[in-house]
Amino acid sequence: MNLSKQVKISTAITPTAGAAAQTAITGTTLDMSGFEGVLCIVRMGAITGNAVTSIKMMQGASTSPATDLEGTSQTVADDDDDETFYIDVYKPTKRYVAVKVLRATQDAVVASAEYVQYGAKELPTSHATGVSGETHISPAEGTA
């Protein structure tokens, strides 16, 4: 079975929300019900020198996750322009999770962030609103 049918892809932070700033961004809250884990992928854009930037995951019992997940914090250096970071959380202890990007001192751009939930209890999965794509099995060579 194709990977796209075994996972659920959701947008955590849009490019518009991640525009250059010095303020924290909390990604869309993700409901983990029916999934064992989530891979959060954060793509950085331009980071101004001396910016203080980091990413982390949070969880909660309600749709407003507020408790940091221990050990998930990663520092993003001011020369990590256009780099991709990920945090993989397997079996969080609360139902809801969210990524948080902390930005201070100088501007930092979050190009985008996505969630990929895996370990679905029911297959195939369907992706979140705003996510679309195609699946191809053994396609013939030729014009796309």
C-alpha cells in the first residue's frame, strides 16, 4: 500500500503565518486520536543574524496544548536559512499536540510546517483540508 494511504498529512504553519517576525508561532492543534505518532517537519526560510530561534512540541488534554514535551526542543541557528528540522513524537500521553516555533531578537521566517501522522488504527487515511496530491502505481514513462 502506498505511504500516502497510511498516513495523514496536515498543515501546521502556513507560509503566510510564518512570515518574517520576532514572535512565537504555535502551529495548528493536531488531534492524535486514532494515530500512534506524528512527524512534524519545519522548514525555515531566511533568518537574520543574531536571531534566537527554536522549535518544540507541546501536548494537552484540550485543543489548546500548553505543556512542553520534554527533550523536543531544538535550537535553530541564525545561519540555518532554508534548513529543514523535524520532531518525531511516538505515543504522546495526551490527545492533542502542536508545534511551537519561538523567534526573538531578530526576524526569522518559517517557510512552512507540516504534520505527518502515522500508525493509523484505520486505513486508508484521508488528509486534512488544504492538502491534495496523487498516487501513482508503476506509471509508464512519458510526458507528465
